[in-house]
Amino acid sequence: MSKSPVPLTLIFALALTMMLGPFSLDTYLPAFPSIGSDLGVGPQAVALSVSVYIFTIAFSQLLGGAFSDRFGRRQILVTGLVVYTLASFLIAAAQGIEVMLGGRVVQAFGAGWVLVSVPALVRDRVAGREAAKLFSLIGFIMVCAPAVAPSIGNLLLQLGSWRFIFLSLAAYAIFLVPMTARFIFRGLPTAPRSPVSLGFLARYRSVLGRGPTFLFVVWQSAGFSAMMIFVTNASFIYQDHFQQSETAFSMLFAANIVAMLGFLMLNRILLSRMAPLHILQMAASIQLLGMLGLVLASLGDWGVYAFVPPMMLTIGAMGAISPNIQACYLEYFPESGGTAAALLGSFQFFCAGLLSAGSTLLPQTLAAVVLAMVGCGVVCLLMLSASLVFRRKLLEPVPVLTQSAP
């Protein structure tokens, strides 16, 4: 595994590859009205295309991760890009909502294989603090993607119909094929492989059998779910409850992105002095303090500008939590990074999709939304407590394999 500094070109290449995910989710959001009008369906039917995408991408990562350990990262990533491209063309040509929804399922399947390859590729190159730094830098770029994607979608709508958005997504996927070949796979060290004879289910049993797996997978899923509950209900919180304008809503929502960027930058600095696990514990504690502030703000009927700071802490802390969870977790799987990354990503998306969708069934009150987030926070608190109890064991060096299967 290389000890030399990771080139900036590789960082940007990995980030651009990961950006396929948020672009697929957010770029076409401004086109919902025109899609519904063109296909003759209501907004709920169009919104279903988001749900099927999230749940399919959770499932597809389970397959893609195990296959990448078996057949190699390049084959799975490129196959995912090809499937994604074909599905995007299919969606662009759709004349009915059924074809569009089917296309989104196939598109998510390809995207899942692409997204699950990136954490595994990071694990193939670096480990420990260096992995956390690389995840942090990738995350710094990734945070910008959801912020700019709707604006890009609006621009594409000015140039053509909603179909042009999906044609552009297809073009982006095509661009990623030579880009990954040039900047990611060239000079990539050979990753240790789990035995070729190891079956699909056996690979996941092997990952689940490692002690820290449950801790980190549940921790990441709970934190990510809390964030997605907020994203799902952000319009209600700021526009309905606090009676803010569309412009003010955009600024208040962007405050969370700014906070996340700040945590990402601070995480990068602290990694030169502290272990990823220690930073993770600190960031998780800050997130829990933010959630406590949200409870006080909602029960005390505080104003919007007293509500925003604890929300910024709650959401922003994910900028330091996610990179360090990925680094700490993948440290244990030098020979099965793809399978391990798939389990983390799939469980995260599945839980977040289920809980964020369920949050829409709650009473439309600020307290209900905050308490749903706090429920996820309780799980995070339990995982934080477990990490403190077993900290010495978690900080022990992970044995490095000296041999790998052919």
C-alpha cells in the first residue's frame, strides 16, 4: 500500500465519480412539474422516482461490493457506468411514467456499482489517518454537489426539456469512463483479495463476523438518517413553521452545507494530530449537543435564528463523522474492502430512505421532526458509548495480510 502523498488529480477523480450519486438525485428536481405535465401524471408519481432510486441503490451496492472483491474494481465500476448510461438514455426517451420508473431502477443499479467502488478504491491505496484525510477531501468536494445540482438542472432546462437533463447525465457517465482509466486505475496497487472460492453470502458473513462492523455500520446509518430526516422536512421547517421566504429558505438550508464544509476542513487539520477514532468521538459529541439544542428550541418555541445554530451543529458534524467512520471501519477489511463498503453504503441508504419516508407520516409539527432526529441521535449515543468502552481494542493495529489469493 502506497505511503506517498495522494495526488490531487486522484482526489478530484474519485470525487467526480462519487458526484454521480447526488447529481442523479438532485439535478432533475426542478424539472418535476414539466415531467409530470409531459407524462400526464401528478407530482406524487414523479416523486416516486426518487424513492425507487434510493431503495434500488441500497440493494445494488450489496451486489457490486462483493463482485468488486471477486472480479476487481475496474470491471464493476465500468460496468456500472455502462448500465447507468443506457438507463439514462432510456429515461430520456420515456413516454410514460412506468418506463421512467423502470429506467430509474436500472439507473440506480448502475450508480450503486459505481458508488460502492470508490470507498473500496480508497482502502486499496491508503489506510488509517491517510484514508480519513482522503475521505475528508473527497467529502469536501462532494458536499458541493447537492448544493449546485439543482442550479445545474435549472440551467439545463433553459437549454432543453427535462429529457436533456438525463441525456446530460448519460454524457457525464460516459466522460467518467476514460477519466477513471486515466487518473484512478493507472498505477493502482493490487488489493489483497478474499479467496476466489468464497461465495457471495460467505463474503458478507465474513464482514459481519468482524467485531467493529455492527458498531460503525449502525453509527453511520443513524447519523445519516438524522440528516436525511432533516432534508426531507426542511421545507416544512423553514417555510411552513418559521414562515420564511423561498430565498431565505435557500440561505438557511445552505448554512448547513457551510457548517459541513467547516467540519470537513477542521477534520483535515486534526487528522495530522489525532487518530480518526478520537475525532469521530468528538464530532459525535458535538452532534448530540446540537440535537439537545434542537429539542430545547422546538419545545421552547424559539425563533428561527435561535433554531439554526443547533441545526448547523447537528448536520455539519456529519462532515467529520462520515469520513472517520469510513476510515475506522474499512481499516478492518484490507482483503474485502468492496464487500465492507457495500454493507455500509447499502444499510445507510436503506435506513435513511425508510426513516425519512416514515417521517412524512408524522404529525406536521416541528417537535415531531426534531424528536425523529433525536431518535437517531439516541442510537448514535449508544454507539459513541460503545466506542468509548472498547476504545483500546478499536485503536489496536489491524493485522496486515502477507498473502493474497491470485
